[in-house]
Amino acid sequence: MGKAGTGDDPDTVGDVDDPDDPGAEHDRVGDVGAFIRSQRELARMSVRKLADIAGVSNPYLSQIERGIRRPSADILQQLAQALRISVETLYVRAGILQPGRAHELTVTEAIERDPVLSPEQKQALINVYESFLSTSG
């Protein structure tokens, strides 16, 4: 009798934190895809538009969002740029990086990582922040 989450039982989904669990890989792929979809929707972009901006095909992006395909680090970087979010956030969601703080966030990075703000709102806040920096000299 197999232990739950070890892959012995095909109906059992494993723990996301277990690197030896084949189910954990699928969970991370789905998690990054769902996150990309939510960020795209927050940015009010269609799949077609995001795919075009990121330089990937429509079907490929759709498969990523549905958790069918696992994007490479390069594709994640392109998607992060197109969505104007931190690539580190996508790397953590995809299981490429471990969660944690490698460094303190800058104000600009914090604004770019905010999942609630639209790209236009993020840019407006960054512009205001940078104008404060240039006058505080």
C-alpha cells in the first residue's frame, strides 16, 4: 500500500513542497499558469494580445495558462515583461526559485509586483516616485 502523495496512487495529488513528488511538478505548472492568467485578466489583456507582446504563440500561452505546458525561464521572463510584473514572482510560482527575499525590494519593484494595480496605474505611480527622486537631490 503506497503512501499518499508519493505517486503510488494515481488519484492522489502530492504536496507542492515535495521535490520528489511527481504531482508537485504538475501543481507548480498549474499554479504559474493560473497566476499568469489572473495577471493577464487584471491587465485587461486578451490571450492573443499577451501572446503577441510576449512573442509566444496563442496556443502555447493558452496551454501554459491551463497548466498543460511548463514554460521555460526565458518564456517566463518574456511574459513577466509583457505583464509588467517581476520575473522573480513567476520563477517562484514555477518552482524555479525558492520563496524568500534575496534583497530588499525597491519602491519601483514593489509597485511592479502589486497584483491589484493596472499597468497604467503602476506606470503613473512609478512616474510620481521618480519625479520625487529627481527633485529631492
